[in-house]
Amino acid sequence: MSSVNRVIILGRLGKDPELKTVGQNQVANFSVATSETWKDKSSGEKKEKTTWHNIVIWGALANVAGQYLHKGDQV
């Protein structure tokens, strides 16, 4: 039995997408930063954690990403 895992990542681009051609397909690679903040129960101090996600897009969507996405954009 197979299952599907779906994730929605909402964050900011760390750098402009890198476009490459593999065979006849376009590939775009970029990283997205997501952050979470919380208040530490023991010290009462506000803390923040940033996680980086490496994203790979193939085909026509890679061309669109290369044209319209830039460092710092929210995606």
C-alpha cells in the first residue's frame, strides 16, 4: 500500500534560482528558509529557529521560477 505525503513550505528565498539544462529539460534549484519563534518556558526568553529547505523544480515550471523568483522573495 502506498501513501502520499504533502508538505506546504512557505518562506523566503535564500538566493536566486540556479537554472540548468539536463538533456532537454530545464531544472531550477533554490533554497527556502522557514522560521519559527517561541517563548522559552524556563527563562521566558524569546527564541527563533530557521530551517533551510532545498527545492528542485523540473520542466516548464523551472523556467517560470528562473524568470520571476529572486533572493528574498516570499514563496
